[in-house]
Amino acid sequence: MVKLVVTFLGTSAAAPTAHRGLPAVAIRREGEVVLMDCGEGVQRRVLSESLGLGGDMTVLITHLHGDHVTGLLGLLQTMSLAQRRKPLNLVGPEKLLKWLEVTAELLHVGLTFPIRFSSARPGVVLRTGAFRIRAARAAHSIEAFSYVVEELGRPGVFYPEKAKSLGVPEGKLWSRLQKGRQVTVAGKRIEPSRVTGPPRPGRKIGYSGDTRPSGRLARFFSSSDLLIFDSTFKDSERDKAVERKHSTSLEAAELAKKAKARQLVLTHFSARYTSVSGLVREARRVFPNTIAASDGLSIEVAYPEIAAR
Ligand SMILES: [Zn+2]
Ligand SMILES: [Zn+2]
């Protein structure tokens, strides 16, 4: 099984604490990294988690509040000092590119690699080697997006007996069929669908960024294997969540339930909570498979059919 690992680099809300850095989450699959939000100092966390500065990377920015974006310039600068050459995919609100261009110019930051920018909008925003990335509008105090990072579908289960009965010799040709590719045996073309089951869905990670819950997001995150959701406040402070356009842990749990997510991870905690166990307890009453993110936490996401066993 190809490993898919989600690592939390920063889990605080706007004010960091001694134990929580500003928001950033990394998804890693084989050589590819998707980084969601770039809180200040993110490049140190990228180094300490060995995510690499020169590899295939896509950065998704949810919105232009400082806590989610100020780390981006530092990350790009560190990559340039490391002589990165590969293009970097960047997705975010339209004004992100303007902010980057202005600050990079004022600070005389020259990049050693190109940036491929895609402006976030509802729908599919990018396809990478391993993932399809979709965005939806979040409900925050400024323009903001939520993202779903979905692993590209896998070919179906391979049935060796069927391959044998069609005269396909074991070895290279089997492996081609397993990867969903056609083969030719004794001049006859054999489609992979004749020896495999139906294609299986890939794993799906949802990331809310800062937002109020909404029906639209519940639909957007439907059947996520892992849902990472704004949990700035405890439900007793819902009035603050409403006013500042964030969610409470209970609201995050209600949304995860509606979306039929497999696991919920609460994050973006207000600095007022020295312990977040109360927030987790509250969420678990509605959605039992809930945990709290913490800086450095890594979660390996299993394929849905394996997790269901
Ligand atoms: Zn925030
Ligand atoms: Zn915000």
C-alpha cells in the first residue's frame, strides 16, 4: 500500500503559543508533498519533518490572513537558498500573487525556480501527479477557500486466475494490467477491465481553513477519509465563533457527521485553551472518531476498504 501521511506543522489560531505554531498541514505521498497554509516559520517545520525543499510540492493557501500566509515568503526564500530548480505549484486567492510579488520585490527576494500559480475558485483547481485538488468557498470574514485533496483513483483488484485463463504469462504483463494498462498477448489485445474489478476510489483529505460551518462545506467534504476542521472555540463561546467567522469543536463534529467523514481532526485552537481536551470531549459526543491536532502529529491515512475491516 502506498503510504499517505498527514503531518501537522502548526495548529494554533492567529496567536501562536509555546507549544503550537501558526497553521500549516502537510500531506505526503511517495515523493509528493501538498502543503496547506503557511504560518510564519513554516520552513523550519518543513525541515524538521524532512519534507524536502527541492521536490514535487504544491502549496494551497486558504486565505490572506497573516497567520495562514506570512510563512510563504520565508519558505520560498529558504528554497531559493537551497538552489531549488523545480517549479512549485501555488494555489490561493487571486491577491496572493500580488502580495507575493510586492513583498518579494521590496525585500529583494529573487527565486531560483518558477512558481505556477492557480487562482482558487470553486471546482477542480489543480491536478498533480498523485492528486486532484478541489476548492470551495469557505464562510470567513474575508474571501477564503476550503480544499479537498483527493488521491487519483486506483485500478481495481487484480484477479490472477482471469489473467491466466486469457493466457497472459505471469510477470511484466501482469504488472501492466494491475496498473490499469492494456497488454497484447499473441496478437490479441487484453483490456485491464477483463482481469480487474471496478476502479477503487483514492483517499480523500478535507481541509476547512478558517470558516463557519455550512451545508455547502458538508457536501464538499462528503466521505472524506480525514477531515481537518476549524475548531477555534469551545461551544460555550459560540457567540465569538459566530462574530469572528470561525467554528466551535461541536460545530466541526456536526459537520463531520453530516459529511459522513471517516475521521475528524480538530485544529486552529485559540491560545486561550492551554488544554484542548474539553474541545475534543465535546466533539466526540457527536462524532466519536475525533482527535485534536498537535504540532508534529502525523496520521497515516488508510484506504477506505482497509479501514472498514
Ligand atoms: Zn486563522
Ligand atoms: Zn482567518
